[in-house]
Amino acid sequence: MWGILKREIMRKGIVYSLVIMLLSACSGLKNDENRFKSIEEKGKGIYYLTIEAKNGDNSKQQVEISIDPLIIDSLKLSEQKIIYMCEDALRYADWNANFKPSYKQSDNAMLTYDTKEKKITAFVNGTAENAYGVRDILNSTVPFNLKGMMINDKDGLPDIFSF
């Protein structure tokens, strides 16, 4: 009798253990789906992140960055890596400005993934004074590799293109 009771307790213990493992695995999946705290989804699969950036005169500007869903869903970059890329893009947006202290960030930017080129590109814009003191629009592209590291040119400087 004791042997039958012992087997029944063992069997129920195994079933309970499996149920607990299954429930904890499912809660782990739910946490993985919501792994981003700062990045929010708006609309159909478009993600947004708001970063506080510095202007050339050290004033602060809130910049809302739209993030390509492929960066989050396909590349599986961590939230911290995406935040670093966005911060770097905003930090170097004035790279080709003639008069950096006059640079003012725009209130929006974009982070995209080019599947053909196999790189991530940040599109950032703002305004800065040109050589004649006239405020002009400055659009900059900041490239990153698939690991989130900024791509440098042959001289080791950030490979930022402005137009």
C-alpha cells in the first residue's frame, strides 16, 4: 500500500512540476515580448523612442525617433543597443555643420534597416548657420553595422553623410 501511495505522489509531483515549468516558460515568453521599456509601439508595427538631445548651444531638445520594425523583430538588438545607436546618431548629427554652436535638433528622426546593404542607418535633421550666417537645413545620415556599432571611414572617423 505504501508503495502505491508513494508512486501516486511521485506521479502527481512530476505533473505539478511540469505544469509549473510550463507556466514559468510562458511567463518568460510574455516578458520577452515586452522586453522594451523605453521603446513603444504605435500603430502597425512602428516603434518610437524619445531621446533628450543637446543642441549646439547646450539647450535640450526632445527628439522622437521612429524605429524600423525589422531592427527590433528581425535583428533582435537589445533595447540598450538601440538606445545607444539613437544617442550616437543625435550626438553626431551636427558632424558636418559649418558652425556647430548654431545647430538645433529637429523634433523627429528615423532609424532604418537596409536589408540589401546589410546596415542600419539613422536619418537625422536639424538646422545650423552656414558660412554666411544664414540658418540652413542640415540632413545627416549616420550608418551602423548590424551589431549597432557606428561605421567609420578609412581614416577611422564616423562615416556621416550630410546634405
